[in-house]
Amino acid sequence: MIDQVLDNVARYRMFAPGDRVGVAVSGGPDSVCLLHLLMELRSHWDLRLTVLHLDHQLRGEASRADAEFVAKLAASFGLPFVLERANPAGANDNLEQAARNARRSFFHRMIGSGHLTKVATGHTLSDQAETVLLRLLRGSGSAGLAGILPVTREGLVRPLIGVDRGQVESWLGARGIGWQNDETNLSRHFLRNRIRLDLLPLLRDSYNPRLDRNLAQLADVLREEDELLRNLAGGLAESASRGGPSLILTTAALTSPHRALARRLVRQAISEVRGDLRQIEFEHVEAILKMAESQEGHARLIVPGVDVMRSFGWIRFAPPGLDSVTSRVQIASLKIPGDTVLPEDRVRVRTRITNGCGYNVGEEQPAHWDRLDWETLDPHLQLRYWLPGDHYQPIGASGPEKLKQMFQSRRIPLWDRRFWPIIESSQGIVWSRQFGPSARNQATPATKIVLEVAELDNSPNMRNQIPAGLRL
């Protein structure tokens, strides 16, 4: 078994020389075995070990006994011991999930603090088989069926992932090493326990005695194929842009690649916006892809935790309620010169006064400054968001045009329109984002005093954000 562990560590590059490794020890056979093995093998990588124990406080005196057992075990090896207590029973989540989240949070905090570089957990091949079968029953895709990762990006490692539970108990028994038994592992209240105690034995006895190893091998294959898909999909993410808490993809990114890559991109976009993929089903992903494949237009779909909207050639993934956080009826007196900000900092407009000297027709204008003739303006200007019915005559137009029609002709997505800034006077609109000054108020070669207007690019809904890319 020691050779198997050495092979696993080498294959997945679990340790680097000098790693400070926290060993997660619950007191059960797997984690006790892991600690003893790493004590024997630590000189291979010059590891500095610390024992970690999370007391879930779910079993009263038995939980306290487990913590004391692990503390004594750590002391017997002369290792530092870190104990943390949690109470997952009070969480809104199901108990098993809440307990896992508590452990994960504990381990990540220990790594994030800088005290540790890795945390090793006692997951075995048997745990892998149970996980794959559990996720298969729940309808997981290839990413879920990849099971328990041998190494995670956060720094969790599983040296026993190629060793089954029977090997662990035989190894401990041959050395006279004891452990703590958790009676909740025998409770059929939990689905994982029913799979371990009932379903897997039935399938082994009736269909395939090598089922556990076959399921673990399936996880290996799917994990590697999953990694390949991730790398292939990486290039597609170049079309993604961030708009505050939302993420925007082109419809081409979801329709031109193989459907497997498109599904990957949708799932990753959802994960980026809401933080995880819980409750996201196959049907949700397919509905989004169908939206991307439809004829140009506007559409909307709410999936758990994400508001998905299509407009023209883009699809936006956003937290629910993002567009309704701020009322569009917001007005501020335009500061001249200076910056004017509308509520929640969605729009910031800067103005300055210059003279008209050196202005020539056809001359290239500054990249982001629009020029208005100050003498044609009402001095009491206001900045506000666009509202339905707004219209004015931009430079080059033969007459007044509604902003809604201008949005359509310029293919402005729906989410960009909601907080579209305009400047108006008592005579009407004198400037708007992208469409510029009104024809009546534009600066000309004869203009003596110029009002220059620029919008600072800090609006969370603007589509011209620097592409952030997806962490695929």
C-alpha cells in the first residue's frame, strides 16, 4: 500500500519539497491511516505536518471523544494540533452538505492564512466509487462523474485515492493501530450510507466484483477528458466580458463550437456569476443553448440563481434583480467643470470648459470628449438616465430621432440601455452616450467657448469592458 501511495503522490504531483501539510484527521480508519503513512513517508519530501480536526458537535460526547483521540494521536507524534468547532446542524443546507462546507472552509482558511501549503484528506478509492455512483444517480454530467479530485486548485490533496477501504483496515490491523468508529456511518438516513451499505454490495455480488475499481477508473478517464474540454474551451472565453457582477458572451461563442464545448461555457458562465452549479440541471443548460441558437431578437430565462438575457448577438448572465436595484428616474445637476455621478456610481460624467481656438472641421477629435457650443446651452443642465419617449436630433441626422430607434439601429443590448446617460436643458436633450451632442448644440469652427463632455468608463452595465475571460 505504501508503494501505491507513493505512485499516487508522484502521478498527481501532490507534494513539493518542504511543503507544510495539514493532515485532516477525523479519527476514523482512513484519516488515521493517512496520518501514519505520511509520518512514515514525510522524509521523501521533507514535509512539515500539522494535524487538523473539525468537531462538528453533532454526536455529543462521541464528538468530544473523537477530538480527544485525535489530539492524543497528534501529541504521540509530536505534531502541532489545530482543533476547530462548527455547528452545521444550524445551517439551511442539508446536514451532509453543511458539514462538507464547514470542513472545506476550515481547510481553505488554513491554507489561505499561509500556515499551510496543502491539506491532505483521507479520501480513498472506495469513497471515489461511492461518489461516482451517487452523482450518476443524481444525473451529473462528465464534470460531476470525474468524482473526487486527487488534487484541487485550492491545495487539497488525496494520497489514498488509489487505495480501497479494505486495504486501509488491513494495513491498520496488521500494525495494531486503533481508530474511532462513527455510528452515523451506519445510518441509512443518508443517501451516501445507503449506497455504501446496500447498493454497492448488491452490485458487486450480483454484477461485478470489481465495480469499485471500475467506477474509480471511470472517474479518472472523465477527469482527464474534462481537463481536455476545459483547455479547448479556454479560447472561446476570449469573447466573454465582465459588466460588474454580470458576464456577457456572444451567441457565436455558444453556437459555433461543438455542443460539448458550448455546454461547458454555459456552465462555467453560470458558476462565475453565482459561485457554484448547485440546482443547475441539464435542461437549464439546453434552454440557454436553444436561446443562443434562435433567430436574432430578445429573450429572457431565469435559472436557479441567474438571470439569463439575450439581446441581439449577446447573452448576459447576471444575478437576479440586477437591473431593478436602482430606479431609472434619477436626476442630478450637471457640475461644470467637474464630475457628476448618478446613484450607485453607475454613471460618471466629466465636463470642462475650453476656448474654441484651434478647432477645425474634419480634425480628429479627442478619443472620448464630445464638444458642445456653450453659448447655445441653458446654464442649468441636468444629467439623468434615458426614459421611453426621449428623442433629439444628433449630428448628421435629418431630424429628431427617438433614442429607442437609435438603440435598435446601433444594436445596443437591452441591459446597456437601462442606465443610458443623457444631458438635457429646458430645451431638451443636448447630449447622450455614444450618440453625442445634438445638432443644435454642437461646437463649430465659430464656437468661442466649448463645453467638453466625457463619460468615465465605470458603468457596470457597459459592454465595452476589458475582457476578463472565464476561469475554465
